[in-house]
Amino acid sequence: MYVHPAFRTDTADALSMLGARGFGLLVVADSAGLPHAVHVPFVAERHGEDGLRIELHVARANPIHAMAGEAGRPALLAVQGPDAYVSPDWYGVPNQVPTWTYTAVHLSGQARTLAPAAVYDHLERLSAAFEARLAPKPPWRMEKMEPHRLQAMMHAIVGIELLVPASGIQAQRKLIQHKGETERRGAIVGLSARPEPGSRAVAWLIAETLTGTQVADGA
């Protein structure tokens, strides 16, 4: 992903965006170089020197896990936050052009399958991360399932780990930061009036650029 210097963000903010979204597109190439993709929920954490570790799983019937394998293979996880079209009429100044605003993180690293014994802990971490969003609802726990049913479900999936070095993290918030305050305030008004949730979320994120405070996606 090309990242414009004006929109680039750091590893800490990328991790914040990943945690707020928790869903992305994993791409792994087969032995012939043909890319295969799957949409997956995931959890992310810091790993090593400014790197990241991603955990996810796919259906055992999905051949993409065999492409990753135990030894590992290069893979890409693409994660997109809110996005919205911005009309130049909203800027309030002449000679402007349309643009599309968005937030996104691309992670390039080595993917490998997890050992079957690690799948239970992976599922606990994954469900805990998303159940926490539903507070004050008491979190669902895996102990609620009958053991034989849980074992059957766990056998039907394969865990995958993606290790991403600092050089493999590409993250940006393309939120017209290069525009002046007049243009950004005009875009906020225009986006806020739109019915799409993405437009309103982007309006909120652009408003944060006026204060100099970056916040997690998911508004």
C-alpha cells in the first residue's frame, strides 16, 4: 500500500486501529503464485522490536491454511476502517477536487499455522476481545459449550499466526490533514449530514485532526 507522508501513522496508532476494527482480509499465495484471500476476525499484539503478532483462524475446509503451512509463507492482512467520499463543494474554497477519505492498515509478514493445542487459547483471546465490546453484558465464555461440541468445533478450524516486522506495517489515516481548517470544517459539516455511518465516522475522525488528537476507529 502506498502511504502518503502526510497521512502516515505509527505502530502504536496502527495497533489502535487494528484493535478497534478486528476484521480484515488475509491474502496468501499458493505455490504457483496465485493469491488466495479470506475475510477473518483477528486479535493483534505487539511483538519484538516494533513488530506485531496477529492471531486468526479459518475453516479447515479452506485450503488457505495449507498454503501458510507450518513452516510459514509470506502473507498480507489488509484492514480497512471507515471511509467516505468528500465533495469539493463542502470545502468552502474554490479550485478543489473530489477525494475519498479512509483509514487502513496493511500488514506484511510470515504466516504459519498454529499447533492444534494452541487453538483453545486462541479462541479464548479472540472471543474475550469481542465480548468486551458488549459490556455491560456478561461475557460469553467457552465453558458454556458442552465439551464434545466444543471439540468438534475446534477440529473444524485451523489457527494461523502472522508475524509482522516493523518494516511490514503500513498504516495511514487519509483524512485531508493537508487541507486548511476551513476546508476540514466544511467537510465535517457535509459528512455529518450524510446518512451513511461511514461518513459520520469519518467526520468525527477529521474533527480529531483539528485538535491534534488521534483516536481509534469505530465511532
